[in-house]
Amino acid sequence: MPDSRVPRPRRFLVCEPRHFAVQYAINPWMHPDTPVDVDLARGQWEALIRAYRAHGHTVDSVEPVAGLPDMVFAANSALVLAGRVFGSLFHAPQRRPESTAYETWFKAAGFDVYRPESVCEGEGDLVPAGRYVLAGTGFRTTPEAHREVQEFFGVPVISLRLVDPRFYHLDTGLFVLDDGHEANIAYYPEAFSPGSREVLARLFPDAVLATREDAMAFGLNSVSDGRHVFIAPAATALADQLARRGYVPVPVDLSEFQKAGGGIKCCTQEVRS
Ligand code: ARG
């Protein structure tokens, strides 16, 4: 099994943390009085971009907008499948203007953008996994948006209920290891309602199950290219499990972004052509 994992090159969209700050609290990780070390944040973010490029991935960048401190979390801007862009409609009024800023980038890059009618926070809650799109609800993205996503892409959408406010986006409690036809995932079961846990166990009997420590270290907010897993260095137990299954953990520390409730995947939008 080890060494049989084949990476697939990705196209990522990111947003430089020029205006990153913690100015309001819209999840339990955020405390508006916590100062952010802007230089450290920038250094950590640049290390992530370097790691992606060093592993053969393409990284595009959207121009950051002053006054939008969470815009660095590019994953929330859209879900892109087969070159079709399903845009975002943020729950928090503070983040709503981000949608237009990203839409401008997508249009300039040659994509049409569908504007959702219901609250929908992009890849934060929408995770393509093989034949399905896994979709989180409970804190941000609504079940109505799940139906819009299914109608737009014609792909079966599996609604999953998130129950722990620390794991308010699906991508804080689950990530995809391989997104081929036989997709596999890693997740933290306690982030989900009992019924949703059962759904995940049925669909992914071979999934990697993470501990609370892994989840609290943002270990589930990882990005996998099918072989390399860009992962928070503090998620040691999860990294060990992945290595035993033939994946190659690539530790990238985004500790400064955890003050806003974000990690590696939050900073990364995948543009799937
Ligand atoms: N402060 C941001 C928020 O609460 C963090 C977003 C993290 N993004 C993600 N894909 N989980 O909206």
C-alpha cells in the first residue's frame, strides 16, 4: 500500500493575509481582543503557498480587500466542479462583501458564477468526495443551499449535521484523502449528529477517524492531493495514522490563523476544471 498513492496536481486559489485580523467574533475560536502578529501570519501563509508549489500545484491569488479581515479564508468563496462555480452567500453580514470580491476574480478568470439564494459558505461546508458532495449544516450553510447545490451540479448531495460549535464548518471536522471514484475521508465523529455519523460510517467504512486532540489542532482542516497531506503539525496522532496508510504528511503551521478559527483548508479554494 505505501508508495502506491499517486498525487494529482491541483489548481488552488488563495488570498494574501494583508488585511487579516480578528475584529469580530463569529465562531468560538475568535476573541476580538486577541492581537494578530501580522508578520508571523504572512510568513506562515507564504510557507503554505511554497509547500503547494514545491509539490507541483498551481496557486492563483485574489487581490485582498481592506476591511475584509476574513477574506484570507478563500475556501468559503465558492465550490468549483468541472469549471462551474457555485458562489457564496455568507451567514455573517461582516463577510458578505467577500462574495463579490471573489466573483470578480472568477469572472476575470473566465468563469460564470452562480449566486446562491440561501446561506452557503463554499468549500467550508461543501466537500466533493467521489460520487457525492458532502454538505455540512447546523451553523452556516443551510439545507436549502444543499438542495441548490444538488440542482446546480446534478451531483448527489449528502447533508450532514454539525453539532459542536468549535467545528462550525464541515471542513473543520472532515477532509477528503482521495477524491477519485473510490473516495476516502478522515473525520472527527463527535463533530456530527448521531444520524450523520451513521451516514459517514456507511459511505466510508474505511475512513480515518481522528481524535478530539487532532480536531482541536485543526488536523481535519487539511488538504490532500491524493498522496501529500498538508496538515497542521500539532495533529500528530492523525499524521501517524495517515503515514501508516501510505500518505505523506507535509506539516504546515498556520497557528496565527487559528485565532480566527481557520487553518490550511480554510485558506485554500480548489478550482476544479
Ligand atoms: N473567521 C472565519 C469565519 O468564522 C473563519 C473561516 C474558516 N473557513 C473555513 N473554511 N472553515 O467565518
